Amino acid sequence: MANSIILKSLLETIKWLFIWLTVAGLVLGVLSQGLIVDTGDGLDVLLIIALLMFQHRLKFDEHNNQIDVKLGAYFFKKEIFTYSHHTIDTSTIKTISCQDNKAISVIDINYTSAEGKLSTYTFRCFKQAKQAQLVVSKLSTVERVYTAKREEAEAEKTNSATVNKFSKIFPQNTILGNAEAKNNISILRCALPLPESKKKSVYLTVACFTLLTVFIAFSSQNWKPAMAFLVITYFSYWLARAFVCHNYYLVKTSPFIDIKINSDELYLPALLFTDKKPRTLTKQDIVSIEAKWNYNYDTIDDSIGRTTKRSHLISLVFKTTKGQSIALSHWSVDSEALVYSLLKHQYPVSLDRTSEIVYPFKQHVGLMVGLFIVIVIINASNLPNFISSFNL
């Protein structure tokens, strides 16, 4: 064991939050109802036991020169069952890095798989920065560090893009090598940016559903309908937003919503401009085409718990002598195919990395989890029954 370093995943750390919340609910239930055990209490005890057995850990075995990542259930270090087991031989590792974001450490391991493919494994842990850095330091070499820094520096450049640079940053889109450029790229109206003048109506809809969710949580003291309405509240924002954008960007005098690209001219539809007029532009009319991108950790197909670091375009803006377009989000258009086609036709594009996150709903999920915890506490406390028991 002295030659091993073990890291507990962020998921395993979060389980303790649910354990303590469940324990708190049991204690409050005993205080309000006495020593009466019902079916719900038995299920809570089973949930606590299941959470206590849950493990998701990365183990660096220096003696055997390998990294093991196991996800499963264990009882006093004895294996009950293993859901997934991933092994990486240290000799196959190309680069390894660790990023510390406040209390969370993210380890990226680039290695060659048994099939000979370059793969990436990402592991996240909470308040284990020293152990994570120790794993990286033991596995890093001068050559690996130099390669990682060189590739990162190349990706960080913000000068005019080329097809080669695009292929290096977005290899998943040019995996066939000589991919063909598209002449027509469709735009999804309901996914375009929400106009400032329409934000109040969308927020009002969400506020109404939020008040209804809070009312149900307090009145029913039942977390199931409260959680259901919490999910409905979240989706009400996206549904209201999609409805507003779909109608706002509908230009009846110019309903064509495709971007047309060829080597001589670029056609931008009317919905991209505030004056609701389409543009047909030559290369001389274009000041710049600014493409913002950032990394995201995507799940590898057919692999539970495994992710890979992948580039994604976030927004695209056409700056021209005939007006500046609105920012096209990656939800509203096949942005990577669009940028690749523009580069193929030799239009001036810049690829600038930004700090914006690729999928904002990840933050929204965190907020929903927080609200869910509040609902569980409200349900567990059962305040009216708790107070009435003392009045008796």
C-alpha cells in the first residue's frame, strides 16, 4: 500500500451530503413521531447502507506501473460487485496534467488504448490537490510536459484560422481528412439568442412556476410532486424561450433561414440582423468572422464514467461593412460545419478560445440539486407535525 496513491472521486465525496441529509431526516422523524419505524424509515436505512458501500476511486499502483479506476460497491474493502474497472498502463501514457479549480482537481490522462487509439481519461476529485499533484509528478516526464505545453500553446493562438489549425483543434470534425465543405447551413430560430426586449416575459413565466413549486413543497410536505414541479419549472424557461425566439426571429418578408456559402459570395439571412434585411456579401465586405470556442469534457460512447477533453464552438459573429450580425450559438446552427466550410472557401475566420462554458445547463443542474436539497429538508423536517407534537 505504501507504493499506492488512492484518490476518491467527486461523486464519492458528494454521496456524504445525501447520507447526512438522510440521517437528519431519520432523526427528525424520530423526534416528531417517537420510536415508530415505518416502511419509509427502512428504505432510508437501506439507502444509507448502499451509499456507504458506494466507491469510485483512482488508484495509482507504482509497483505494478498501472492506474486502476474502479466503480462499484465495497464492504470493509471487500468487493461486493464492480460496475466498471478501467486500467491504464503507465507506459502508454502520453501526457498527464492536473488543473485545480478551487477545491476540485481535474486530472487529464492522454494515453494509447489497447486498440492503438489515442484516448483521454478524466478524473475529478474534491480537496485532494496534494495527492493529485503527486500522481501527476510521478507520471510526468520532461518530454510529456513539453508536449502538453506545446500543444496547449498552439491551441491558445488567436490569429486568423486555417483549415489545418481547425483540424488540430476540432479533429472530431475532420476525421476523414479531406472533408467536403457545405454550401447550405440551416439556422434553428428557436435556439437563437433571447432578445433583451423579450427577457421579462420569459422570466415572468419561470417566476410563476417557481412560486407554484415553493407552494407545493410547503403545503404538501411531499418531495415527489415538489421535485416534479421543480423539473417543470426548469423546462418552462427553455420552452418559453424557444417559443419567444421562434416568433421573434420569424421574418415574413424574408423567410429563408439558410446561410449560403460559395467561393465568391456569402448569403446571410435576414434574421441575423436587427434591421431584418438579408445580406449578400463578397469577401471584401467581410471585416472578420469571430468564432469563440472552449473545451468540454464529453462522455465517451459506450463507456460509463469515462470522458474525453473535446473542443466545441460556442458562438460565431459576422462583422461586415454592411452591419454586424447577432451571435450564432452552437445550439442554433451546425457551427463547426459552418466554420469548416468558411475556411474551405477561404473566408477570414479567427478562432478565439473563451472562458465561457460550452453547456450552461451544467450550472443549472447544480442549482436544481441545491433546490432539491432544500425540498428534501422541508419534507424531512415536517415542521407542522413537529411543532404540534410539542404542543400536545
